[in-house]
Amino acid sequence: MTEADSLIVEQGNGVANLRLNRPGALNALDPAMITGIARHLESWRSDPAVSMVLVEGEGGRAFCAGGDVRAARRMLLDGDAEGVNAFLAEEYRMNGAIAALPKPWVSLIDGVCMGGGIGVSVHGSHRVATEAAVFAMPETTIGLFPDVGTSFVLSRMPGALGVWLGLTGARLQGEAAVEAGFATHFIARQDLPALRGALLAGDAGAIDRMARRAGPGALAALRPAIDRCFGAGSVAAILAALRAENSDWAREQLSVLDRVSPTSLLVTHEMLRRARDLDLPACLAMDTALARGMTAHPDFAEGVRALLVDKDNAPRWTPPTLAEAEAVGVARFFG
């Protein structure tokens, strides 16, 4: 698929409208999309005819479901590890260029927004979510880690919220995503066409006028338990705190953590600890280094196989338990 197939770009009224166009793959980012977005970003940065970028996902089901990890797995199995590394490094450079763009980058998020989709949106100035928007960083389920610079975002969320989201891949919808910081504004889905029309006409102020105030919701009610459990100092301590919590919510978290890659849990926890003291460029550099080691680790290809290829949801992790992964350690991934 070429960039011409997977990206739709239109310009007028000072607005560059970028539409992700792989609806059959929930607009997952392929190499052509990433290089195309990066090229347009470079052009828009200095183009006086562009005062705002409006980003959307085609198809009605997703903004962007992430990077095309199935394609990355195929490349690994074909022996092209350097191709995978280049693909991810280019994606991370694109994420950094979004953050550095000195113009509004407005994402209209209606439907699935995960992984690379969060990378395309969260580093921009405006992330407008509807009640149908679903945000998550589920990388531990495929033997990876929350990448695309999200360690910078997750590590700065209130309390232990970012650790919870990073380790479990928990999903947040609409207003809860605003509470957490994945989104900046909430709008009812029925009002989205009117907002889109105003933005395409060049009226950036329409976001503040039309957005609804997102008050404390279910996420706020969970925060004390999240902070008690996921604020512990290690993955093992988090598991112990969840067992001591003895609630349905805690048992659900334990069930999730028992299914994901033990190595990914340890890498993610350490990454978020380090990210607190790093700026976004340094977090993206850490992603590049981690991706090289983590995609070469058996858990990545196995996790993608189990979740997205064979879909048996029965991954065979290496090593299979947290205790064994702790014994091996994860310092090697950080260099």
C-alpha cells in the first residue's frame, strides 16, 4: 500500500486535513503512512498557508489502532530485524516532530485509539474525544512496552495512574481519557460533525466553545485503589498489594497481569520510573533503544502470534514467570 492509498491530505482555509485511511486495518500505521506523515509535517512546519492540522481516522470504527505489528512480526520472521528497527525509529521521529510542530495539531478521536494512534495524537495540542473513543496502551499483551513517547505522558499522570495503564493496558473511554490526560477535550459524538465543519472552516476556537466539561467519573472513584496498589515500588510489590486489596477490581487486575509478558511488565515499570526524569526527546530515544532489544526478544513475535495472528490467546512467554524474569533482569534492555 502506498502513501496515496493510506493517507488522504486536503488543504484549505489555513487547515491541513490529514485522514488515516486503512479502515480495514482500523487505520493501523504502516511504513508508508509514517513516512508520509513525517514528510507532510516537515512541509507544514514552514508553510504559511497552514495554520492548523486536523487529524482523523477513516471508516467510522477507529482513529488509529496502533502500528502494524503483524507486519513487523513478518519482517522479523523473514530475518529483517533492521527493517523493524528502522520502521519503529521512523515512527518515534514522527512522534517527536508532532510535538515540535509550532501550530495546533488537532485530533478528532472517535473509536479505537491505541498504541501508535496515541502516539499520533497525544503529542499534539488538542485531542478531542467522543464517548465512543477508546484509549489504551496494551503493549504488554504482545511482549512489548508502551512506546511512541507515551512513557513521558504516563509517568506524569496523577498518582499511579500511568503505571496502571502502562502495565495492564486498561482501556479508557471518552471523559475518563480526559481525566487521565490522553485527551484534552470531550465532545458528544452527535456534535462531532458540527465541530469538524467549524474546524475545516478554520475556526480553532470552536473546540473550546463546543466541548463539554468532563467531570470526575469512574476513574476518580478508582484512584485510591490504583494509587495504593500500583504505587508500590516494584512489579512484585504491586502484585502483593493487589492480593491484599481483596476486591473484584483487584482480582481483575491480577488476572490481567498474569496473562501478559513478565519481561514486558518489568521493562515497562523500569521505563516509567526512568521517564519521570526525562524530557520527551529523551523518552523517544529510550523507546528506540528498548525497541531494538524487545522486538528481538522471543516474547514480541509470540505475543503478536497469540493475540493477532493465531488468536488463541495462549502465549508462551520466555521466561514464563515473573520470578524467572526477575532473576534474568532487564538492565540489558536499557544498555
